[in-house]
Amino acid sequence: MKKPDTLISQEDIEARVNELAAQISADYADKGELVLIGVLKGAFIFLADLSRRLTIPRHIEFIAVSSYQHGSVPSGAVRLVMDVRASIEGRHVLIIEDIVDTGHTLHYLMDMLKSRNPASIKTCVLLHKEHMTEVDVDIDYLGFTIGDEWVVGYGLDYAEKDRTLPYIGIIEPDD
Ligand code: IMP
Ligand code: MG
């Protein structure tokens, strides 16, 4: 089977993750511990790399959601599958997400987590499909803006395939 074509190389991802980590470390210096909430499954590699580059105290949590489907088309409704373990009340929170497509997932998570009264809540997203947005969400830290192609690798999958590819690749529809 053909390997997906490279959209963003391993080197470019690493360089951008380093920049994001430096920016986040500077922004949260002297604010105490930062709670990083990784959105499963797609963000697990991004979170692993980013969190190890931070120079500030951090606490790792995971959350899992799933999108309701109408056949193969996401309906926009999001359901919580696994919650975080820790209380986030009064704490600084950063949601770590692999990709924002329509925006529904991140919008749902922001709403839900804001209602728990964190000291602050921001978002860090590796990829943004700029033209696909249906719901506006604030992305405070962004890796790369991409087109509307389906991408895999660095945590992202196509039907569980290619999640551990070291670069971001583009899937051809008939693969
Ligand atoms: P949204 O709710 O439409 O913003 O979708 C976000 C979720 O859809 C992401 O967290 C991914 O799990 C998934 N997703 C959207 N586009 C892609 C893609 O190109 N590759 C892999 N997963 C994607
Ligand atoms: Mg995701």
C-alpha cells in the first residue's frame, strides 16, 4: 500500500511544537501548575511531545469525546465518552487538540469545562482546517492552518489507520 504523501514533515512539526512550548512556557511562567487536557485519541502524540518541551509545572489529563454520525457525516452533536479525573476548579487549563475541522468538538469541550470554573481555559490545536469551520472557537495556540483534505499521522487516523506515522500525510480517497 502506498504511503500517504507528506503535507507537514517530521522536522517541521518538531520545530513548530518547540515554538509552541516556548510560547506557552513564557505565557504561563509564575502562574503555578498548568493542567493540560489532551483530547483522545488524536492528541496523544502532540500532547506527549508538547508537554515534554514545557519548562513550567504541568499536570496531565485526558478526555474523550465522540461525534454523533448521520451515516458517515458528523451531525455536529458531541458526546462525552471519558471525563478527566481531576477537578479543574480554580486551575489554569489548556485543552490540547489534534485538529479543528467544523469546530463542534472544541466548542462542546470549552462550554463543558468552562462551567467547572477553572481560573482560565485556553486551547492549543495542532491543525486547523480554516475553511471548514461551522462554529467559531478561539484557538489560542495553533500549529498549522491546512486545507480541507483528510490528514493522518502524528496521532491522527483514518479509520484507525496511520495514527503513528511520524509526519502529517494526506490520504487519497480510494486508498
Ligand atoms: P470537529 O468537531 O469537526 O472540529 O472535528 C474535530 C475532530 O474530527 C478531530 O478531533 C478529529 O478527531 C476529527 N478529524 C477532523 N478532520 C480530521 C482529519 O483530517 N484527520 C483525522 N481526524 C480528523
Ligand atoms: Mg480529536
